[in-house]
Amino acid sequence: MGTRLDSPEAQAAEVTERLFETYPNTTISLDFSNRLELLIAVILSAQCTDERVNKETKDLFATYESAAEYANAPQEELAEALSSITYYNNKAKYIREASEIIVSEHGGQVPDTMSELTELPGVGRKTANVVLQHGHEVVEGVVVDTHVQRLTRRLGITEAHSPQKIERELMELLPREGWQDFTHLCISHGRETCTARNPDCSECVLEDICPSSKLDSETDLASNEAW
DNA sequence: ATCCCGAGGG
DNA sequence: CCCTCTGGAT
């Protein structure tokens, strides 16, 4: 108990297999109906729950329907519409300025390459990876968000801290066809069980292979008492 | 008090 | 590397 498999590859594979049984249909939980809406929803999701983003984008997407409309909207008007979202001033600015570039340089269409996406203000590797995967069906990297970062570290799959380094390691450890699923498995498990504050290790299907399990002392005590 | 599918700037 | 942006839920 409380150990992990002998290599990061084996650990990652076992984690994937077990979480797949637990969350067989996990996928993106942001609401969107086109690539522009996807891009905006992902920008808004930074340090904010998807549930809240979905709540606010319902009206937003009904009000603005093209990159040109976002580009021409007064920033204060956008910020007001986003006022219950984290960092709403920054995000209103990102959305408006990214939309300007999408109109002026990409014919009003959300670009489909990593370099073009990350040139947009407010779009880093994480956001670009999500847009590529779910908007363009291009899997160029592994989406490393706060859940993937927390779980891979707790599980002993990586010891890196920066999302960029964790992504590079995961790209080495995981088969490419599993990159997209791995992210959503981590997110689902991170929300339901392996939470940031009080992880519910007693209900965790990975408890016996998790070096961070807080049940170690209890388990040892129980096995001692059994004798 | 901490955390949420981060990114930009210093 | 550090800091800031930021409201709602717990």
C-alpha cells in the first residue's frame, strides 16, 4: 500500500487503465457549439470552475456570435458580461484582442496550429492544446491543467513542477492515442476524489499504488491489528 | 482561509 | 524565478 509501480511508464499505464474503468465516458465539460465558443470558454476557464464558465457563457454566446462582434464590443461591456468569472478584466481584454487578430489575420476563423493559437493574447499551451484537440481534432500535446499537475505529482508519475515540463514527460510516458483521455481522466478523478484540499483516499481506486495516500498509517495499523 | 481545465509581465 | 489578476464555492 502507498507505493507505486516500479517505473513512471508502468505507473501511468496502470493509472490510466483503472481510471478508465471508473470514468469510461469522461470528456470535456465546457459547453460550446463552434471553435470560437470553444476558444472563449477555455480562456475563461483559467482558475475558474467549468460549471461557472458554462453558466456565464450561455448568455455571452447568445449575445456575441462572431469574432468580429467580440472585436467590436466595448471592453467594459465584455467585462461586465464576465463579471462573475475570475480575472474578468484580463479575460475580456484577451477575448477582444484575440478576436481582432482572428478577424484581421485568420479570416474570422480560429487558427488550427499551435504557433498561431499561442500568438493570440491569453492563449498559452494549455488553452491551445484544448482548442486543437476538441476544435480541430489535432493532438499535438498533453493538456496539463491544475488537476493533471496535482494528480501526476501525487501519483509519482512526475516530480516536475512546471506544466510545460510535466507535459513533455507525459508525452514520453504515454502513448499518443491516450493523451487526450489521460487529461480527462485526471480531471474527473481530481474533481470527484483526488481533490486539492481533502482527497478522499478511502474511496480512491488508486490508493494502493499512490505514494501520497494518507491511508498508509491506518492501513498499517489495520494489518497489524489483524494479527 | 483555499481552490477552480492559466497566462502575461517583471 | 516571482507577482498580479479575480469572484464564487467550500
